[in-house]
Amino acid sequence: MRILSSTALTGFALAFSAASTLAQLAPRAGSLPPAQDPEYIAEAARKIDRMIGQEFRRQQIQLQPKASDSEFVRRAYLTAVGRIPSYEETVAFLDSADADKRAKLIDKLVASDGYNMHMFNWWADLLRATDEFQNTSGAPYIQWIKNSIAENTPYDRMVHQLLSATGGGWQNGAVGYYVRDKGMLKDNMANSTRIFLGTRLECAQCHNHPFDSWKQMDFYEMAAFTNGIKGAKEDFSRYLDDKEEEIERTDRELRDVSRLVRYAVYDFSIKDYGTGKIELPHDYAYRDGDPGQTVFAKSLTGIGKMARVSKRGEDHGEPRQEFASWVTSRDNPRFTTVIANRLWKRVMGRGLFEPVDNFSDASEPSHPALMSYLEEVMKDVNYDTRAFQQILMRTYTFQLAPNPTQHPDRVNYHFNGRQLQRMSAEQIWDSMLTVKVGNPDDRKGSGYGSGAIMFRDRPVLVGKKSMKDLYNEVMAIDNKQEVWNYVRRLRDEIKADGGGRGGGDSMMMGGGGRQYGEDRRASELPSPMPNGHFLRQFGQSDREVIDNASTDSDVTQVLSILNGHVERNLTNNRSAHIYKVLAEAKSDAEKIDRIFLTILSRRPTPDERELFLNEFKMDPGSAPENAVSALLSTAEFMFVQ
């Protein structure tokens, strides 16, 4: 490895020479909290750079140069809002002479609606959020996640709300976290430890973990925290189920209305905090317990302050409340470490330790001191994930040019330049949408979810009754026969309103605005899209497994660009925004510039301009479409650099 040149170190030298450190910053009367304090955000970014730079010098690592404005603006948009900048946004940034324009752009992007939309894709993959659960709609869960992002709910509070949620989905969408895994609470516990603690406990469900310290007893003691949680009025749900069987063949419309009520109200609810105890499996074979023995909830040893449910009833709260408080405690080192590392990877492309969800006591981050400092920052900003990512994107480290040398996933990376990565399916979709419509985040009314009652794929009783109204009305009924009478009245209301036509059994609830058709951002489309859709072809997660998205390439993706979705909706679509941008050009050379700026966020090189000018001369009619198709097919477009 080559020693850093003095020129290459210029940006980091500025960070090294800063006179103050966070510890030296004197507290000011009435100062803003760190997450809102520009001085704190700027100094935290500088301190990260100092720590990275020190490692460069110690390891004698060659540093990449600073990214060009074109590389930076594209990377910033893709990282912060999940799409490339529009032509107008690119030109405005490149033509700006403001010396502080990079920092100002980051501040603007993380405060935008586009940031909220892009963060939803990340959360949806992590929480496996889907439009439909087993028999009911996931709409209230999805809307709760989106609202939490838009309101910038602190991460620790958001996780606590998920893990301790009770009530009905249309009152508290967070209960979707458990309804999503109804009947599979042990799997849900394994997912919780993996998502929020970076610990893969699932192996210990059947036997002592072969590669970690966790035992099967540890798993069952953890599973006891959530064991036994129930839905509200489960006997009412069973009553409706029996009534539906009676009329299965004679009145399918009434049956479907009953299912709507059962699925959306009784089955999408959590009424308690669980029992706090569980029986060991019948084949339990270890000496620390007997088959069928009842064990009580106890948190994993060595991770934060012990949480447990005593068999003598001495616990200080309900089991899931205890569990949620233990997981999200500042004294739980795994909780803060894991989210800081997950967000570092989201911004920088690689985690300080990999895999991000398989952390153990033996895990060694590539930069231990930096990992510790990021944990401090996360606590300083009170788990404000927006401010935390703003700090990371304000660093000089984030501004380094792409590193063309690829490093294996499990080899420590020192962040001397961004590793090339193919865009996610959602980033590709949203970037192509930007080419098609301009800035898609300027449009209003395309968001998901209105809380409308959807019966047989149609909104019904719009403006008269919402899903929240339906939930409150049904839950207020304490007589089973009266519930059945309510179902009959609801069927009559839907018929009088013109609904109920068609023969489908789908009862999706909570449909939202759809005036843009498929010209919506990925976060506004059904979650996930069905097999065969562009997003799934490019690796969108099926949301069945945590972080199940793929960035692998295959031939179907090429065909989709050359003669599929992209050709129909963008390349050969003369009403697309890119062709409106070209219509304002005064020469072929300017058209070529505008195509490059729209798709690659840069102007062409002299050789590229000459090549495309020859194409425009030979075939002026088809040249614009050919140029657009060619650039959309390039690795430069498909990769985050």
C-alpha cells in the first residue's frame, strides 16, 4: 500500500487541524439539542473524519481523491432520498458557486419527503412490512411505519412501541409487528433479536448454538417474554368464523362482510402483554431443564442490565413491557451498536462489522474506536436516525471518490473511497421515474393509505365510514348476536352505497390515492409488488425474510430495459420529462449534454460527445431514444458510486 500524498490528505488535514473537539466544546446557555445543533453536527462529522484519517495514516492506506460535484450530487440523492437528481436539480447544483453547497444539499435532502419515502423502503425490508398479512390488510402497520418516519420518531421509542404494542391495528398500527407473525411468536422473537440486537438466536430454538454462547434454554427464556399474547375478543372471532361456515354457499356477500370485520378488527389486535412463561419442548435434552418444564422470561446474560419475570410475581411490569425496555435501554450495548452500524452501512455502503445482524462478543469492528464514538453520537442525538445520517453524509469520508478495488464482504474495509454497489430495485425504479416525470417528490396526493374500507378490491362508504370507525363500532359491541346483526347492517350499507359487486374474495383495507397509476415512487406502490413486476425482477425483497432484497443481475433485467417496461414507459415515451428537457435544447450538442445530465448527472467527455454527435447526424429521428436507452443500460447508471 502506498503512503498518503499531502494533496490527497488535504480534506482530512482540515479535519485534523480543527482546534476544538466535542469534549472541548463549552456548553452554551439555551443551546439547541445536538440533533438540531448545526455546530454539533458539523463537529461530529469532523471528528469522524479525524478518526478515519488517523487510521489511513496508521495503515499507510492510499486515499481516493475527493469526488467530483457530479459524483457527489448523484451519490447524495441516491443515499438520502433513493433516486438520482432530476435534470433541473443536477444543473442547479453543478452551476452553483456556493462553497458550502455540499453541506447545504445534505441538510435539504434529509429534511425532505423523499428522505421519508426512501427510509420506508429500508424499514419495510427490515420489518418485513407487507400490504397483506395472512387474512388481513397490513395497511395500518405500513401507515404506522410511514408516520413514524415522517414524525422522526426516535429509534429507541419506535422500537419500544413495536415491541410493547397493544390494541387494534386501526388504533395502533404498531401491533402489526406481532400480527405479522401471528401463530409464530418464537420466530418473531428470533427476528427481534436479529433486527434490534444483531444476534442470530434462531439456531438455539432447537439446540445449543454451535458458534455462539447462547443455549436452547436462553432461547426459551427469551421467547417467554412474548408467549401467550392474544387477540381481542377471540371468542367473537371464532363465533363469526362459525357463522361464515353456515352461509358459505348461500350468502357469499354476507360471508365476505363478516370476514372483513373478523380479519380487520378481531384478528388484527393484541389485547395483552403475554404470560411471561413458556414450557420447554417435549424433546428438550439438556441438563438445565426437563421436557415440558415451565420456564420464566429472562433476558440474555451479558447484554445490558438483566430483565426477568419472576415465578413469584416480583416483576415490575408486564412481560413485553419489560422486554421492550430491556432491548431499548441505553445500558444495552448491543442495541446502540447495531443501529449505529446499520446506518453507517446504509450511508457508507459497508458496515464497520459484517454481517450487520450477526454480532457477537467476538466481533471486531474494522474501526473499534470509531464504532464506540458512533454509539456516543447516537445517544447524543437521542436516537434521531435522521440527524445521525445527516452527520455521516456531512463527512469528508462520504465525499471521497469511488474506490474501483472491490473488497470481500467479510474483509475489514477502511473506507478509502466508496465501494461500487448496484442500486437497489427501489433506487432503480425511483431513478427511472425521475427521468420520466422530473422530480417525483414535488407531486402531492400520491401517498399510501387513506383508511378507507376496501371491500372486494373497491373502496366503500367513502366519506361515511372509515376503518377506524368500523373498528371502534365493532369493539363497542359486547354481545355476539349483536355483532352478527352489525355485520348484516354493514352489508346493507355497502350494497346501498353501490359496493359489493364482483366475485373476488379480496378484502384489502385502507387503500390510498392512486391518481398517478404506476408513476409512483416504490414506497407508494403495493408492498411488495407481485412476482414478474419490474421491482421484483431487479431484486425487491418479498418481505418474508429480514433484508431479503438482492442486487444480483440476470437476463430478465436486461430484457426489461431493452424491450420491456423501460422501453414502453420511458425510452419510447415522448411525453417523458427527459424529452421535454431535450425540446428546449438549441443544438444536438446541447441535447447530448442534457441527456447525460438527466441520466448520469454529468456532462459527456469530448469523446462521448463526438460519438453521440455522429449518431445524431446519421439517424436524427431515432438518436434521442437510442441515446436514452444506451445510457440507461450502462453500469454507470445502475451503480451507486
